[in-house]
Amino acid sequence: MITGLDHIVVLVRDLGAAEAAYQILFARTPAWRNSGDGADRVLFTLDNMTLELMAPSGEGATADRIRNVIAQQGEGLASLCFRSNDIDRMHRRLERLSLKPEPVAEADSQDTETGATLSWKRTRAATDATRGVRLFFLELPRERPLSVRTEVASITAMDHVVVATGDPERAAALYGARLGLDMRFDRSHPDWGRLMFFRCGDLVVEIVHRPGKDLDAARDRLWGLSWRVADAEATRARLAAAGVEVFEVRTGRKPGTRVLTVRSGTCGIPTLLVERTAAV
């Protein structure tokens, strides 16, 4: 029923600054801009998902809620939205799993530059039933336009989104048994804890448990993002020339990968770039 990850929402104070930062990181232009319902939004659509930057705008309940979240938690990752090919069936499944979904609602958006429109249906699970992570589910009958590449060595797609947990067994039960994502990897290490990879379309939801970290066992949190690149060295050179702080390319923990860490220009989100060097 879940066919992939549709988009991730990032809350920011200054939408213009966040847009400029991600244009540099991705080497792509925004695919969509929209304003309304107390928020301004800029969307970057890559090959397998969309990143939505959202900032409060004007007055009202939505704008106040966004400002309160940013005041309490700072800028950063706010929610995941999974793609479904049948939202009504998805809603029934969520009800059976006691995830207390909101009624299915129809929504639409108009791009402020082109006037193009998109419509979709969505629901949201209750946050107290999803271990503190805001989870949405969406049926979108037509694909969004892709963000246009502006330079070589651009970001191509998302590789994985990281969820930090204080209770790996319950987190695994939520994303695996209840939501139906396919576990592909489960490994523990004394230095870096336990990692679990759940396949979600063309990317991975990674559950991380690091012993000794001060995490609420009842609440998970969205922690970081990983993006795919075709050439890690070329991408590092491009970002460094643009003034972005990046580490050296190194061999990844996952066999057949090379990775580098991005330390600035991500709105405070821990960010890793991944080059696949071999089929894995």
C-alpha cells in the first residue's frame, strides 16, 4: 500500500535563505513554490522524492503552530509523508492498526510562478501513535515537475532518511510490521549501536539506536538525511568551491559505497552524501 516516500517537510525561519542553501546543495532549481494557509513553501523534487521547505507566513493557527515548533525545537525536519496508491485502503489499514488516522481530505496547490496546479488526497496518523514522528500518507495522481539541474555533480535522489530511537524493537514494529516496510538490514556494533534499514520504494528509512544517547524510549525523532550523488569527489569539490563545509570522502559502512558529510548549508540537518560504487 505504501509505494514510496512522497516528501519530507523541513521547517525554517527564513525561506529565502533556506531555498538558496538547498539550491547550492542540490545544484537544482526549486520545482514548485506556493503560499497559503499560514505558510510559504518551496519544493525541490528529485528523482525519487520531494523536499518541502516551509516557513510561517502571516497570522493564524497554522502560522502560530509553525512558529511554536521552531521556537521549541529549532529549524529542521518536521514530518514524513508516504505515498500510497490507494488512500482509502491505506486509511482503513491505519485504523485497523490503531494509528488513529484523520479523515481523508482533498487538497490542492498552485505554483506561484507558472500557475500550474496539483491535487491530492491525504490523511495523517496520530502522532501519539507513531512514537512522536509526524507521519502523513498521500495519494497523488500526477507527478510533480522535477527540479532542473544547474551544475554538474548535482544531487540525484534521496538515499535514506534517519529516525533516531530509544526503543529499536518498538520502532521496528511500527515501520515494519505495522506500516509494512520491508526490513533489508539489521546490524549492531559496539561503537555505533544498532542500524535497521527498511526499504521504502527507491530509498531507505533507517532506524538508529545509539546506546548512551539521552533519548525518550517512548518517542522517536527525525534525525538526518542522506542524498545520492554520482561522483562524491566532484560533488565535494563543487560544494567546497561554493563555501559549503564538507569533510573528505571516505568508505561507507555499507559495502559498495563512498560517503562524505556536509557540515553547513543544510538548515541544521545532519547530512550525508552517498556514492554507490558497486551494486549492493
